[in-house]
Amino acid sequence: GSRLQRFVIHPDNWWYMIWRHFILIWAVYSSFFTPLEFGFFRGLPENLFLLDIAGQFAFLIDIVVRFFVAYRDSHSYRIVSNRNLIALRYIKSRFVLDLLGCFPWDAIFKVSGRHELVRYLLWIRLSRALRVTEFFEKLEKDIRINYLATRILKLFVVELYCTHTAACIFYYLATTVPPANEGYTWIGSLKMGDYTYSHFREIDLWKRYVTSLYFAIVTMATVGYGEIHAVNVREMIFIMIYVSVDMILGAYLLGNMAALIVKGSKTEKFRDKMAELITYLKKNNIDRQISKEIKGHLRLQYERSKTEGALLQDIPASIRTKISQNLYEQHVKGASLFKGCSEGFIKQIAAEVHEEFFLPGEVIIEQGKVVDQLYIICHGEVEEVGKVDDDETEESIMRLQVNKSFGEVSFLCNTPQPYTVQVVDLCRVVRLDKQCFKEILGISFSDGRIILNNLLEG
Amino acid sequence: GSRLQRFVIHPDNWWYMIWRHFILIWAVYSSFFTPLEFGFFRGLPENLFLLDIAGQFAFLIDIVVRFFVAYRDSHSYRIVSNRNLIALRYIKSRFVLDLLGCFPWDAIFKVSGRHELVRYLLWIRLSRALRVTEFFEKLEKDIRINYLATRILKLFVVELYCTHTAACIFYYLATTVPPANEGYTWIGSLKMGDYTYSHFREIDLWKRYVTSLYFAIVTMATVGYGEIHAVNVREMIFIMIYVSVDMILGAYLLGNMAALIVKGSKTEKFRDKMAELITYLKKNNIDRQISKEIKGHLRLQYERSKTEGALLQDIPASIRTKISQNLYEQHVKGASLFKGCSEGFIKQIAAEVHEEFFLPGEVIIEQGKVVDQLYIICHGEVEEVGKVDDDETEESIMRLQVNKSFGEVSFLCNTPQPYTVQVVDLCRVVRLDKQCFKEILGISFSDGRIILNNLLEG
Amino acid sequence: GSRLQRFVIHPDNWWYMIWRHFILIWAVYSSFFTPLEFGFFRGLPENLFLLDIAGQFAFLIDIVVRFFVAYRDSHSYRIVSNRNLIALRYIKSRFVLDLLGCFPWDAIFKVSGRHELVRYLLWIRLSRALRVTEFFEKLEKDIRINYLATRILKLFVVELYCTHTAACIFYYLATTVPPANEGYTWIGSLKMGDYTYSHFREIDLWKRYVTSLYFAIVTMATVGYGEIHAVNVREMIFIMIYVSVDMILGAYLLGNMAALIVKGSKTEKFRDKMAELITYLKKNNIDRQISKEIKGHLRLQYERSKTEGALLQDIPASIRTKISQNLYEQHVKGASLFKGCSEGFIKQIAAEVHEEFFLPGEVIIEQGKVVDQLYIICHGEVEEVGKVDDDETEESIMRLQVNKSFGEVSFLCNTPQPYTVQVVDLCRVVRLDKQCFKEILGISFSDGRIILNNLLEG
Amino acid sequence: GSRLQRFVIHPDNWWYMIWRHFILIWAVYSSFFTPLEFGFFRGLPENLFLLDIAGQFAFLIDIVVRFFVAYRDSHSYRIVSNRNLIALRYIKSRFVLDLLGCFPWDAIFKVSGRHELVRYLLWIRLSRALRVTEFFEKLEKDIRINYLATRILKLFVVELYCTHTAACIFYYLATTVPPANEGYTWIGSLKMGDYTYSHFREIDLWKRYVTSLYFAIVTMATVGYGEIHAVNVREMIFIMIYVSVDMILGAYLLGNMAALIVKGSKTEKFRDKMAELITYLKKNNIDRQISKEIKGHLRLQYERSKTEGALLQDIPASIRTKISQNLYEQHVKGASLFKGCSEGFIKQIAAEVHEEFFLPGEVIIEQGKVVDQLYIICHGEVEEVGKVDDDETEESIMRLQVNKSFGEVSFLCNTPQPYTVQVVDLCRVVRLDKQCFKEILGISFSDGRIILNNLLEG
């Protein structure tokens, strides 16, 4: 219903989505490269410099684009497409940081006479990591992707990123010591077997980076072998901060894991219930046959727990109705009891029934009880069994298959159920409760008469 | 209602609040400085000595003030302002500790011939840390501040404080060894790269403190590089105690994190429900259109979960009534069905309605059902759709906007709803249940007649 | 009911079960030996080679067997015994991996001129670990085995296996360095006391393996003594990966533990309720006698919580009925109130009663109240106590033992209970609720008359 | 009720309790000393030897005593005092272990020619630790002691004990190496600063024990400084086992902590509800006055949550009745509405009322509503306020204090409440619901007439 202003882009626009993913890749690159540049480079080599310029240019375009993208108001849930409002909202939020991030700080550093303070401004670019965070949040809400995996992946990425940043700072701390004192840094004083790092500036970049990262990870995971360790006061202070943050981060990781697991395990609930029941049955010396039936039933329940219709209860009634009709209308229409009823009536009945499963051997209705439910078979087979004259011998009376109903005499006439109904083959049925049936009948009297006729004929 | 005795200060008095915050700052300072003094100073230098005297004087004044502050009795929740009761309560609780803490132990130490035992009495001052604890407890109950942040901050502060104290004790242990054996302490035997700590008493205070703290934190976080470690038996024993306490503390930190996270994540619940539904729909080959509607509905529910009126149920009925009237009275008054009704009646209706949201395309009431709810639109638009003659073609009959009601014919006359009501534009409505309506009508008959007239006219 | 096709094996067939357990042992062996072979052997010695060939042959047979084993369809829960469907399902799932795993890679390695890449194909065999995983999953569902123990055992095995694999890779990394640089590996540069590992290839296999495993475990548990540590870049990279995986694994272990414990402790719930009650009673100065009674009652409840009939509520009604009849029919039949009633009626009553326990001194029914429950004693003894003329003195009127009922006059005639009923000796009773009783009477009128006669006679 | 057989001791007998605590102390000593003896002593010195003999003798007496102590059957909860049954039960359970534990293994070791294998039999005595475990279990159920503290203490003791045992085994491993190779053990190769442990057998026992314990704790807490570490293969294997067990134990500790905390925090629940409400109120621009009232109400609820009568619901009805009568009978009797009613009637009313608290300014009943509750004031003061002629001005009509009732006209006559009732001073009231009142009246008609008279007079 909502038309957008001219030149304003809808946030769900397909082209804009592609642009956002393009910028996301640049944001990942920038988040990763910024600490590296800060730690290991004083003035970039030419090829990296050109790559960096390209990235900053892409972010500049993104700033412009943002002034033309409509947004959804958080209070009224409507799309706001007024250009002034869009601009105001963006300027108030992240505009300044975004703009400052696009400045070519490396070039400014070279021009300003290699002033160390300028290099600290590089960290503004880390605000781009927010985009990656937002992406993860969207991923978590996307139900097509496994949640547990997404969550663990996210925590893992955060930890690796912290380690990467720490590694870059470790190296930075060593390089800002006066060259004369370089033996008095963690890397300058390091010896690995016979290999010495005393002239570490001349070592391969890859080797220096791996060593720093190794130090950071071994500290982060609290392994702390100790062959690499802080040497001067500055390094001690940084390690103290790093280790404190790690403790919080590690606790967060653990807490998340625990939360995911506490919530999760259906197997456990199944087992708990099972174990309690078995204890109870044993204590009271219950028959083994009954124990077996109970176990079978619980196992079936457990396996079906994911397809249960019970989870429909939170969705609006009108949608629920449609689903039920889709699934059960054919079975209701097929039942001889409802032969000749109006389409509207059949639809209403189909909307009110509930699905149930029964295992072979289970008794659905017992002889002599007044039943409040009517059952129709969806698939499987049941058997009517009754004690005819004597109290002792039970005889099989009839077998019922798909679309047959049972319990209807007791259900409609309020009399005791004449026969026990027992399952022969694994059986899916739909159940209609008396209360619902009465309410539906209250509106359409003619169908009531048809049903009574069907009962008398059947 | 409650008058205070003369010279007695109410605990919520503004001036007293300022004084408490002033003392809080001194308590923070004292808690931090006491271990430092114990570990690193034998007799304070003059400037620190004066600062310390000022602090002790402030605490002395606070002791006097406490005799004049009323308190709230924990059983009857009344303010007690009797001076004798106040004094009795304070003397019974913390008076002695507070008083002993104010003694100038440093001066006594100097005077008493630098007797080592006197210095242990410094620790009495740690009882002041209780004030900081109380402050954090108050902070946790203050809902203006983010709870998670407060909690983590508190845990973090506790950990840092433990580490600080341990660092001071580490240094203390080294200094109390006879000078000849100083090479046989953790700091005296320490070498960092080429730097040796063998004459550690002559090193800069800052450097000594950072080294101690680094040792304490690296141990606390179980990193344990090992370049610094216990050397003599006394140090081993202290580290054993410290490490054991740390394990408990670390477990407490982790447990808290886990608890905060287990409780928290609404995103997860949303995702779980969503994922289960999708599985169910797929298994049963439900229409894609219905799937889409369900997803839309759940997403809306999730976003609105913070503004749900359901959370009002725990507050007293009288307050809840006022809030409802505030929010909904205008819409009830605006509905043509209630035109001319008495103010009291309108107010009672407004107190009983419930708010609901619907997405475009959802069906609120279906044709042919008897409805038990009356709806009034707050904002948005709905459409009445009906099958007129034929069973197949549906026609739009009327569009309803703000303050229109629908469902009233079926609601009042107990007949099937003549038309389906479907949402056109995102729609906020209030719902009135039949049971409530009947009860309200039971008191004011005249309004019932007015409503029926309105219905016949409408 | 389901007949299998010719030559098709039912998945629950006894011989097939034995075969699966036989293959399981080979899978355990293969999962353990594959990393060891990869790390420590370049071409197996003859005895190990023959063992390996035997294992691969067993797996080959298993591949053939799998084409003849029926499976249970996950949607309809029926056994599928069509040979084409079975084959299709197996080929789609694991067939290729299983087949490749059976190739004699060690022989191929020797034949191919000891090409290093061929050895990497050994890892295909790890897919056999899946069988072990499946075994553990089945174990978890088996309620005869303690769940907590199974779960912890599984986590423990997974951790040990990871460590074992890591140990093999550690050694592999050292052996693939050119012999000249072997001093520049973790094991080549290692010294333990006076013992040096510089010519590590000549050391006993057992000693090499234990040293590797020790390194892996000390790292995994984040102890990280540091006497063994990474030396070259390749080792650093592997340790970084290993440590990161460990962090996730460790968090998973902890999370599982927490989940198991959070769920578990009944003692706690008992204590919580108890403590709250005691606080309440103290605050309100309640009599000590009452406090004692409450404590006794709660303790009894706690001890019986495992045998409570309440856990029967999730099983199907028909099974629940059988259990109740089994347990309580004799007591109902034995009550003089039901003397002469029809068997069917007795059975229905027995199906509806609930079990309860009472401690000596507790009052079950109070004089003057209209009761809605009828009680029958299963074991123990109660006493009828009443105030006869005066309001003050209470007299014991009658003692009731097994199979006696009480409360029947008030229950049937709707009059106030004439006497207080108090427990003398620890007492197990069954309770019949009025509502259920009325419904059962509604069907069998004749039994109603018999009961009234019994009441008048009694 | 239950008489014991001759010479049979009741398990709750006072003397027997003392004996159990005496044996408990010996069990603690024995559990601690057994590993120490195993690790550090080969043949005890005389003073320790005598102490040990005394301990074994005490345990011997305990074995005899056990044959005379009755026990509670776990199925029927009755005391079993039959001597044969007692003996059978003890012999089946722990008798053999208890007896073997009393043998003087140290003496046997000396006699048997100092055969090393005999010393392993010492570990049988660890079965005595079970008594300590049982003691802790009892402690956990004892509600007089803080549960959290007990639980943490227990975990702490278990950890310390594991460490102590490990320390003893560490030393044992070093002593069983041939003297020539002692430089090739963890302690023989150890140097601390300038101090060398090379001739460790000659060092002070205390120093050796502390060093071992330090090694064990530093490993257990995964600090692993690394200055002490495994040297030979046997030590590596033991550390691998120790570290693996530690991981499980540590996870258990953490899990317990998390569980204790997840359950516990009432502050959090209070904060959550508060925060959600405030968000809701802000979003809907609700009056500040109402916000304040809600906050006050919630805070009061929170502070009273421990004294809430709601927790009485799990205890048997008869006990609950007594408590209510104790607390509220005086207020019901004091109300003028119930003047002259029979004692029994007053008691029944007192048993059915519920306690509630209201803050100053809250409205308890609103004018014009039909109320279903009758209130009686326990302490505090309320005010009746009404709009007399006009709709706008409200006037105070009457003030009510202790034992006054309000709402009685509307409650008894089913008419709208004539006046609004508002709290003046913090107010504790009891509430009587209409349904209960009707049921009580149904039995005692005469009291009904008295109440109507009182109403007309009042």
C-alpha cells in the first residue's frame, strides 16, 4: 500500500541488497586489515595502498547511498520514505564516524611527517565491524540456517578477531621501543630452540605475524606455555588488560554454550520421563506387558514430537483453521457419518479436529464408558472387541480402516460404549470433542438431522 | 504521615544522600589504599599521610552522623525515628569496627617502635568495602541502569580488587624475608630478558607494583606463564590459598554469566517456535502462502513483545484500570455503538478491553461463526468481505477505519457473523470479551438500551 | 503384520545385532589406530599389517550386508523391505565413503613409491567413528543405564580421542621436517631433566607416544607447563587450531555438565520450600508443634517423590487405567461400603482413585466440614476423634485399619463430617473424588442402590 | 507406636548420635592420613603408629555397634528392629570393607619384609570417606544451615582432598624410582631460585609435602607455571590421568555454581518485571504519578516475597487451617460484622481469609463496582472517599482503622460499592472471597442471620 518518494530506495530492494552484501565484504576486509596495518605497517607498500584506496572509495559511495534508503519506523512499523527524515536519522546516528573512516589515514600519516598520533585515527575504521555484527544478527533470525551452528560460529569469529587484534598490538608494542632496547621486548628476547628473534624487524612478515598470533592465542586460551611472555612494564599492562577482557569473553562463551545446551535436549526429557516411570512400575510390581506398552507409547511420542500439531496454538485462529481444513477435510468428508452434509459444515468440523497416533495393541475406547470424543481413522486399522454374553471371553466384532469413524453411538446418544476399540496396525486418527461438535451443530440444524439419519442407517 | 523526632535525619533526606556519596568515595579510596599501604609502605611519606588523616576524619564524622539517621523497620516497613532505638541498632551492628577503622594505625606503628603486628590491624579498614557492596546492591535494583552491565561490572570490580590485594600480599611476603635471603623470593630471583630484580627494593614503586599485579592477574586467569613463580614455602602456601579462592570466584563469575544468558534470549525463543512451525508445515505440504502469513505474524509478535500489555497483570487492579482508561477511553467513546452512553459506563468498558495487532491480509472474523468478541479499530483499516449469493465469489462490502467497531451484530444478537472481516492496512484494535460486557451491563441497564438503539440505527 | 521380502534382514534380527556389535569393535579399533598409523608408521610392520587387512575385510563384508537390511521409514514409521529402496538409500548415504575406507592404503603407499599424499587418504577411515557415535546415541536412549554416567563417559571419550589424534599429528609434524632441522622441532629440542630427545627417532615407540600424548593433554587442559612447546611456524599454526577447537570443546563439556546439574537436584527444591516455610513460620511466631508437623510432611513427600503416581499422567488413559486397577482393586473390593457391587463398577472405581500418604498425628478430615472425598485405607491406622457435648474435650471414638473407608457419610449425604479423622500410624490411603464418583454412578444405577444399603447397614 | 527389640538401638537415639559424630571425626582423620601414610611413610614413627592403632580400634567397635542399630525400610518407611534383618543388611552392604579397613596394614608391612604390594591395601581405608559424604548429604538437607555455603564448602573440600591425594601420589612416584635415577624425577630435578631439591629425601617433611601440594594445586587449577613438571614416563602418565579427572571435576564445580545461581536471584526477577513495565509505560506516555504507584507496589511485593502466605499451598490442608486461625482469628472476631457469631463459624472464616498489603494512596475498591471480596484491616488505616452529588468533586467520608471491615454492603447485597476505599497509611488487610463465604454459610444458617442483623445495625 505504501508508495515511496522519488529516488528513495525501499530497504528490501533487490539491487540494494546486492550492494549491502558487496559492502559487507569490504567491511570484513577492513575490520581485519585495520589492526594489521596499525601493528605491522608504517606506510603501506604500493599494492596494498591501492587496495586500501579502492575500499575507502566503496565506503564513500555507501555513505551517499544511505541518504536515499527508506527505513521502517520502530514504533508504528511503517516505512518512512521522506528524504529529510532519512537524512536526519542517518546524520544523527553513524554519519560522522562513517565519513571519518573514509579518510586515507595512511597517506595523511606519510604527509604529516610520520607523526605517530595520526596512526591512532585508523581505529575509527573499526566502526565498520558493526555491519558484520548486524549481518550476524540477521543470520540468527533466519530460520533456514541452523541456530546452534550460527551462534557458535559467531562466538568463534569474535574470539579469533580479538586474538588477531591483540597479536597486532603485541607487535606494535615491540616496535615502538627505541631500537637500542629491542632486546628488552617480548619478541626481541625470544628464542625458539636454536632460533633467535633478536633482529626481529628483518624476519619474514608471515613468521612475525604467526608468532604474535600464537602468543595471543596461547594467552587467550589460558594455556600460557611461558616460552613467550611479557618483558617490560608496557607489555605487562597490556597483557593484564587483555587477560581481564578474555576472562569476561570466555565466561560469555561458556555461558552461551550452557544456555544452548540447557534448553536443547529433547532426548533427556524423554529419558527422564521414561526412567521415572520404570522406577514406579518396578516398585509397584506392575505387569511386564504394561511396561512394554508404556515404553512403546513414549518412544512414539518422542519421535513424533517435531511434527506435533500442538505448536500451532500460537498462530492466529484464522490461519490455524486453514491448515486444519487442508489436512483433515478429506477424512471428514469420507466418513459415512457425515455423508451428505453441507460443505460449510464439513469445513467447520475439519477445522476443529485434533490429530493423534496410536500403537498396535493400545485400547482407544473401553467398553462401558461414556465417551466424549468421536474418532475418524486417517491411516492404519482398528478392531472392535466385545464381551458378548459372558464376562470373560472377548470376541473380535469388526475391523475398521481408513475414513471409518468409531465411538459415534456413545458420542451422539450419551450411552455407554458398546465395544472396546483396539488398534491393530499403527494408526493415525483425528479426534472431535463433544463441546466443539455441539457448538457447530447449534448453527446448522439441517446437518444435525442428516447425521442422525446416517447413524440410524449405519 | 510520619513526623520525625528533633535532630533526626530521614534516610531519604537530600543532604544526607550527598554525604553518603561523599563517604562512598572515601570508602572506595580506603578499600583500595589499605592493601597497598600494608604491602608497600612501612610508615607513609608525608603527603600520603596527610591524605590518610583527612580520610579517617571523614569517617569519624560519619560515625557521629549515623546516630541521628532514622531507619525503616524490616518487619512493619515503618520509619523508626526514636534516637535510643537508632543508637542501639548502630552499636549492635557496625559501630565497633567503624571506630577501630578510624584509628591512625600508621602513626601508632611508628610510635610503637615499628612493631610488625600493629600493621595487621590496618585490615580492619576493609570493613568499609561493605559500603561499596551496598552501593552495588542499590545499583542492581535501580532499573534505569542496564542490569547486565551492572552485574558484569560488579564481578569485574571484585576480581580486580582481589587481584590488587593479592599483588600487595605477594610483595609483602618478599619484603618480610631477611635481606640476606632476598634472592630466595619470587621477585628477588626474577629476571625479565636482561633485566634483573635482585635489588628490588631500589626499583621504582610503579614498576614493583605492576610486576606484582601482573603476577597476580596471570595466576588468577590461570595463564601462569611461569617466568614468575613461587620460590619459598611461604609463597607456595599463599599461592595455594589464592588459587583455591580464584577457582571458586571464577566459577561464580561463569555461573553468573551463564545465568544471565540462559534467562535472556528472546531471539532464541522466537527462532525456536519459527523453526518448529516451518518443519511442521513442510512435513504436511502446507501452501506457501499460509507459511508466509504465519512467518509475518510471528515476526510482528516478536517485535511487539516488549510493549505487550500482558505484563500489567501483576500490578494491582486499581492501577491497571487507570492505565487502560488512559489508553483506550477515546476509542470506546468514539465508537458509534457507544454514542450517548454514560461516562461511567464508557470508563468501565475502557478498563476491560485488550489490545491486539493484525497484519495486512489476516482474517479477524470469519463469516458464519458466532463471535464472542467485539472489536474497535485504534489505527489501520479493515474490510468486510462476503459471499453474497453464490458460494464461490467473494465481494468487498465495506471498509472500516479508526474508531469503527465490527462484529457487533453477532456479538449482541448471538447470530452467525454476516461477513468475513479482513485486514487491509496494519491494524491495532481493542477487543471486548462478551463475559465482561455482560457483567458491566448487569449494573447499568439504561446504557444497554442506548446501545441497542445505536445498533438498530447503525 | 509386516512380512519382509526374501533375503531381506529385519533391523532387529538377533544375528544382525551380533554382527553390528562385532563391526562396532572393529570401528573402535580402526578409529583409534588410523591416527596412530598416520603419525607413527610409514609402512606397517608385518603383524600390524595382517591385523589391518583383517579389519578392512570385515568392513567389506559389512558393506555387502547393508544391501540386505530393511529400515524404518522416518515419516510413516513403517519397515521398508524393498531391496531397491534399501540399496538406493545406502548408495545415497555412506556407501562411497565406506568403500574407499576399505582400500589398503598402507600397501598402496608402499607400492606408489612412498608418496606422502597417499597417506592422507587414511583419514577416510575416520568416517567409521560414526558407528561409535551412533552406538552412544542408542546408549543414551537406553533407560537401563544411568544417563549422567553415559553422558559424562561420552564427553570423556570424545576428549581423549581428540587428544590422541592431536598427539599423533604433533609427532607427524616433527617427522616431516628435513632430518637436518630436527633440532628445530618441539620434540627434537626437548630436554627432560638430564634426558634429551635430540635423536628422537631412535627412542622407544611407547615413550615417544606418551610424550606426544602428554603434550596434547597438558595443552588441552590449558595447564601448559611450558617445558614442551611449539618451536617452528608449522607447529605454532597447528597449536593455534588445536587450542581453538579445545576452547569450543571445553565449553561444550562445561555446558553439558551445567545442564545436567541445573535440571537435576531434587534435594534443592525440597530444601528451598522447607527454608521458605520455616522463615514464614518464624516471622509469624507459629507454634513449634505445627512447624514440626510441616517438616515431617515435607520430608515424607520428598522421599516418596520418585514413586509418585503423578508421573502417570502422560501415558494413554487405557494403560493408566490398567495400572490403577492392578494396584487398588483389592482395597476397593474390600471396603464394606462397596460390598456386593458389580465387578465392572469396582473396576471403574479402582481406576479413578488416587494414592496419598499421611504421617502419624496429621488430621485428614476435620469435624464440621462437608467433604468431597471418600478415603479407603491401604495400610496404616486412623482414629475418629470427636467433641461430643462440650466444645472443649475431644474423645477418641473408633480406630480404623486396612480396607476401612472414612468420610462416607458426609461424602454421600452432603452433611458436615461428624468426627475428625486423625492418623495413628503411618498411613497409605486411596482417595475418590466426588465428581468421578457421580459420573460412574450415572451409568450403573443398581450399584448406587447397593451402596446406599451398605451405608445404612454400616 | 513402634517398640524396638531388646538391645536394639533406635537410629535417632541420642547416645548413638554422639557415637556417630565421634566416628565421623576419626573418618575425617583416616581419610586424610591414609594417602599421606601411603606417600610419605614406609613404616610409621612410634607416636603416629599409636594414634593409628587407636583409630582402627574405634572403627572395630563401630562394626560391632552396627549390628544393633535398627533402620528405616525404604519402601514402607517403617523402622526395622529385627536383629537378623539388621545383620543381614549390614553384611550385604559394607561389612567386609569395614573389617578389612581395620587391619593394621602398617604393622603387616613391616612384618612381611616390607613388601611393597601390602602398602596398596591401605587404600581400603578410603571407604571410610563414605561416612563424610553421608554427613554432607545430611547437612544439605538440614535447613538451618545456609544451603549455598554448604554446597560450595562440599565442592571445595572434595577438590582439596583430590589435590592432597594427588600430592601424596606425586611424592610416592618419585620415591619408588631407584636412588641412582632420582635426578630423573620431578622433585629430584627441581631447582627453586638457588635452592636445589636434588637430595630431596633429606629435606624437612613439611617442605616436601608443601612442594608436592603446590605442584598438585597449580596443576589442578590449570595455572601450570611450569617450574615443576613431569620428567619421566610414569609421571607423565599420572599427570595425564590427574588432569583428565580434574577437567571433569572442574566442570562439575562450575556446573554446580551455575545451577545455584540460575535458580537463585529474586533481585533479577524483580528487576526484569520492573524494567518491562517502565518500558511499557514510557511507550504509551502514561502519567508519572501512576508510574510511581506501580514502582512502590512492586518494591513492597519484592520485600515481602519471603513472608508470603502463598508458600503454604503445598502443606496439608489441616495444618494450613491451623496456621490461618492462629494468625487471623482475632481480627475476624474483632470485626463488628461478625459480632455474636459462633466460635466455630469465626474459626472457619479465619481459615479461609488471605493476607494482602497496600501502600498509601492505593485504591482498594472503586466506587460503582460490584465487589466479590470483603476486607478486614489488620493494621494501618483506610479512607472512604465518594463523589456525592456532582461527578467531579470527591469528598472523604470516613476513616477506618484496625479490625474495621469494608466492602460489606456490596459484598452481601450484590449492589455497586457506594464509596471508593483508599489507603491512608501502610495497610495490612485480610480478604474473604465470596465463594468461600457462601460455602461456610451453607452449613451454619443462624450465623447468617446474625451477620445480616449486624449489617443493618452498622
